[in-house]
Amino acid sequence: MLIEHEARGKLESLIIKNGEITKFEFVQAGVPDFGLNLPLQPLPEYCRVCVRLNPEGESNILIEVWMPLTDWNSNFLGTGNGGHAGTIDRFSLINGIRRGYATANTDMGTSPDPDTLIGKPERWVDFGYRATHLMTVVAKEIIKAFYGRAPKFSYFTGGSTGGQQGLMEAQRYPEDYNGILATAPANNRTHLHIAFIWNWLALTQDPDAGFDEQQAATVTEQILAHYGAEGGCIPGDHFMAQPDQITVNTNIFKDGKLLNDTQIRALEIIYNGPVNPVTGERIFAPVNVHGSERFPLGLSAQSNKDEFAKGFLYLFRWIFGKDFDFTKFDFNHDVDFVDEQLAPILNANSTELQDFKNAGGKIIMLHGTADPIIPYTDSLQYYERVIEAQNGLENTQSFFRYFIIPGLAHVFDGPGVQDIGIGFRATPKDREHDALTALSLWVEEGIAPERLLPVAFKNSSLLNGFLLDEYEYERPVYAYPNQAVYESGDPNNPENYRKEKRIFGDFPKPAPEYLA
């Protein structure tokens, strides 16, 4: 094991292009103290290295690399961030180092206040792709200097914005990683945020249009009651496996005056999704998948006029300015301007993955059917476009597999299964229960994943997501286009399902010009 002064000497001699090491420390084994009053579990002793990069203009990229002092598994794990990033995601670092990886994370060159990027195109580039790539390059240099050898394999894992980071890496820097795990990716970034404006306008311009948590729950309950069976809801479940199969008639909310007329009209607008008012072309899929309305980041959160605008519409302030009036957003001309300014930087929509494939890279992409903020139908259409670009499913599945997970909300948690190794709970680290293990076995041993077993916990509270509870049940999911079909008996027994090829419905897809 390295002693501190030896490690410090090795790292002090390391020259980092356009940057510097700002902090170096050995952290003793034990429970980390982040001042968050969370039930965190003990970590092994590790070396923490903090880096600041300034590749251009006002760029200010922060990176942290954590390296276990003992029991390093010889591999590197790059990790993603969420939302607009702005801080180091220490929980992703915790997850990686606990598994034995030398692990890195970046703030993506943003800051806690996303409005600091207004009028700063070099920092848009950092957020879009440069910070993640430079994190990868610098982390590998630090790891080699620290251990005296380069990592054998390099993996990336991230959800939401982190999923976008992963797909962007495969598309732009195909040799950075051997394996990428992308969950609920926000890869069609500009159009996703345009869909946020669409929903925000529908829910906030009339004071009677918004939903509180109880009203949002009522919407989901009514949809399950009327369409659950059609959408693949197993008796006793509170979610649908196939919400893309149903079309909701909003008249169901008029019975008993469950919602007012303004709320019903808002739902109709939301379920239709954003379209160009001049051409009629679809800009993005409807954000709220049927049956996801009541979950965190769903209708209630989207009805919060000020907080939702602050937390989800920041991209537009970057280019239009801090005082931009979103009520005047033009879904024709303004969409074109947004794409002109940001799409080449932020969107990871390219299906050109041949270089990544030729380098031996592997991708696992996951998405839950109860995600209320990034619809799984968007990652579905992306995967189908990759299949077309690869001239067939077999060619695609040789390096890229996609799993749709019934009942999973945004990245983790939800009304069904809640984790597939993405969170912090005691999910077994075998190749069916843990997607990162499945990815590493595919890369290192050629064992391609066909079935995964996401799990649910008795206590599904996000606050308790750090507890090492034993899971309550598991459900099987299969690689696209196959699905798990319940037959009989206990629905929480994976053996009571059969694998069956699924025929997907004609779900809403963006027009080609909005897939750039």
C-alpha cells in the first residue's frame, strides 16, 4: 500500500494540461461525514485528488478522483451527474469506491447557480461534452501516476444528465470507455427542455390548471383503473409495463368532477406533447408517460411555476438572457434558434456508433416506464434508430442492449422495482441484479446480458435509499425487443414469467429535424 508522502510525490510531478491539482488527501476508513444526516455506510481508506481545469476562456471545470488504497480492482469508473450538475456528485464517487474502482466525477464546468452560464458558450461546451472527456483523460493520468499502472478497463455509469454524458462519450470519444451504462438518458437535450416549457405553460398560465400531489395521484389512479390491464398492469401492481399501448380519453376525469375543466385541458395538451404550430411536426415525445403523473418530478412538481422554471428551464436563459419571458416562447422560430445555438453541443442523438463498436465498446441502456420527467419512449426511439443504422437488431445487440424496466421511476425508486444496482442499497452484485456487474462481465468475459432482475424494497423512501435493507421482491426484464410476460402464481417470483417478443405501438416520435 502506498504511503502518503510517496503518493504525493508521484502526483506533484504530474503535469495536467490547462489545470492543476488543488487538493490531495488520504481519507481514513469510516463513515463519510458530509453534514447531510444520511445513514451512509463505511468506506475503505482512499486517496482523494481534486483538480481544476481551465481549457478555454472562462471555463472552470472541477474534477475529483477517489482511489482506494487497498483492494483496487484495477479498473476505472467515470460517473455522471444530474440536472445542470454544478457540484461534484460525491454519492457516485462513494458508490464507485465501495466497489473497488478508482472513481471520478466532474461538476461539468457549471456551478450551483446555472445562470452563471448565461452568454458563456465555452461553458456550454464544457457541460455538453468537454468536461466529461477531460475528466476521463485526467483521471486516467492520475490513476496511472498513483498506482504506477494504467487501469485495465474503463467504465462509465450515469443516469439522466449522466446518461446523456455516457452516450455522448460513445459518440464523440469512442476510445474513452470500454463499457457505458446509461440510465434514463437526457440525450435529446434541447427538445426535452422545450417539452418542459410546453408542460410548464400548460400547467401555470391559468391558476386553475396546476396539480397538487393528491390531484396528480388521482390522475394516475384513474388511468390505472381504466387502462391498467391494457397497459400491462398485473393485478396488485400500481404501474403499467406498457403504457405506450394505451390512449387516454380525458373524459374519465370528468366523472365525479375529479378535475376541473382547465386541468383536463392542461392534461390534453401535455399528453399530446410539443409540436411546431406552423408545420405540425412533433418536437419531442410527451414528457409525462401515462401512469407516471404522481411520482417525484411529475405533474405536481411541474405545476410549481417558479421552482420548475428555475430548475429546468435554465438552458434557455443561457441564450435568451436571465429576464427571458417564457410565456412568449415561440415553438417555431425559438425552437430553431435554440437548436442552432445548443443542439450541436448538448444533444447526443447521433446513431453513428461504429467507432465505439469497432473499439470493442459495450453499452447497456436502461429506462423505467414510470419515469415522469424523461419518457422512456425517447430512449426507445433512439435505440430503434441505432438498430436501423446498424442494419438490424443482431448487429446492434452485439454491442448495445436496451432494457425497459416496468415500474421504475426516474433512474431509481418508483412504484414497482426501485433499483438495478444504480442506487445505494444492498442490491446483490451479481450479473442479473446489478447492471454495472452485467456490463463488466460483457466487456471482460463476453457474457452478454439477456435478463436482468431489478429489485424492490419494503421501505421505498428516497431518504432511506442509503440503508442496506434486504430487498422485498424482484421482477425479470429482458433485452429489447423481448419482455417478461406474467403467467400465473406469485408475480414477485421471476420464474412465473416467460420471455416473449414485444410488438411496440405507434408511440409518438419526434420529426427527423428534431433528432439532430
